[in-house]
Amino acid sequence: MELELKTCYWDNAKARDAFKVFILEIHGLDFTEWESHGYWDSAYTPFSFFKDGQVVSSVCIYLLDAVIADRQTKLVQISGVGTHKDWRRQGLSRELTDQGLNWARGQHEGVFLFADVEAIPYYERCGFSPLHETLEYCHPEPVPNRPGMIQLDPSNQENLDNIYRYAQNRTPISHKFSVFSSQLLMFHALYTMRNKMYEIPDLACLVFFDREGDVVNVYDILGRTIPSFEKIYPYLSAETDRRINFHFHTDKLETKGIQTEIITGNNTFVKESFPVSTPAFPFTSRA
């Protein structure tokens, strides 16, 4: 087939640009803004087949910091998986996944990924198993809204620098289970969380959240320490709030009345044994 396997090639500008074109074509994601602001993460390691200078198939192995039961460790997330339509059904993704996991062996405690629906049969054939996730939530008591929360705009460089300082100096969101990377968080700041980031200067923290009708979704909280939710919520509150979903474990929030439910829609899959059962993956840990 005359394909060339390349890995760890981010310092090769032509290969990196070819990868960006590939990700845009396969996943519709343009990494230009993430790259141009200097947040590209060398821990996001590509394993790619090239043909005439173009990426035809690729898998990325993302080695991420994690906390499990108050113990620091590493986990691998598989992402950026795809094959150009002209090269599919030749086992290229399977070969690259095996290459990547062999490279990462001994550097982590577990492997996880979030699968597109159409890719689920493929991952099952590759030996991955579904993992149920936990969603924690509560029904808040009404409280008066407190002024002082500031929405941050990532198109403002001063705001963006402020977000990055929080990302670099944050404490893990949970003692129970956290997965985090400052560069990956900045990807979310520029893309998925762009209009959902707020600073509470009084509490020296950032809160990523939105509101859908009477439901508040809290995606992440960044700070050198995590304030109790009793202190945070007045800044977010609205009279219509009936439920608050937390997209992470809430053990640091000292929140009363926390309930849990099992969710399956994220299509979370793990390889072999995974060190946590029914975890709540922080939203900003998703690559």
C-alpha cells in the first residue's frame, strides 16, 4: 500500500498541517485557533498513516493527568480516530490503535474513549467494553441572586489569558475521580464552552455552566481551591431553577441533597479493566 507510519510529529510543520486538514475533513474540527494561541498539547500523540504527504488514517493517544481516590495517576483517552473514505475497511485504524496502546503501555492505569454511535461495533470488535457513567444532581432551594459574576469572552486576549492562568493553577475538581489537562481545557474554552465561562472574583474561581429552561448544567469549576456550592450558587441562581446537573463528582462542593443517576448516552468505552466503576467524567476531560 506504500503507506508511511508517523508518530510524535508535531514539530514537523507539514505533517502537522496535514493532520489538521485530516481532522477537519473527518470530524469537522478546525484546530487552527487552539494551535494559534499556543495551546497545542504534545501529550496528544498522533499515530498516523500518510500517503503522498497526506494523512489517510489516524488515531491519537492522549495521556492525561488524573486523580483516583485522592491518588495522582495517568489515564489514556483515545480520540481523533478516523480513516479517509478511500482507505476504509483495510484494518488501518485497528493497526494504529494497537500501535498507540503498545507505545503507551506502562504509562497509565486505564484507557477510555467516547464513541460515535456508528463506531460502537468497531470498538466492541477491538475489545472495548461499555462503561456506564454517573450524573450527580440536586434540586436547589431558591436563593436571591448575588451580583459580581463576570462572563469571560475568549476572543478577548486578557480574558483568555485569565482562563489559562486558572487552568494551569487549578486543583482537581474531585478527590474521587478527576481527569484534567490545562491545554485540553483551553480547547473547550475556545470551542465547546465559549459562551459558558464565568469568573466569580469574590471566590477566586471560574464556573463553566449554562441554563436550559429550569435546568442548570455545571460543567467545571476552576480554582486553587473549590468553594462550596452553597457559596457559588447565589451568583448563578435564577427563580426558575428546578434542577442542577453536575458534570463531575461533587465531593468537594459540600452540597446537600445530591442524588445520582446512571447515564449511557455518552457512549463511553474502556479497554480491559478500568480503575473506576460508574465514574462521572468531567466534561472538560473529553478530547
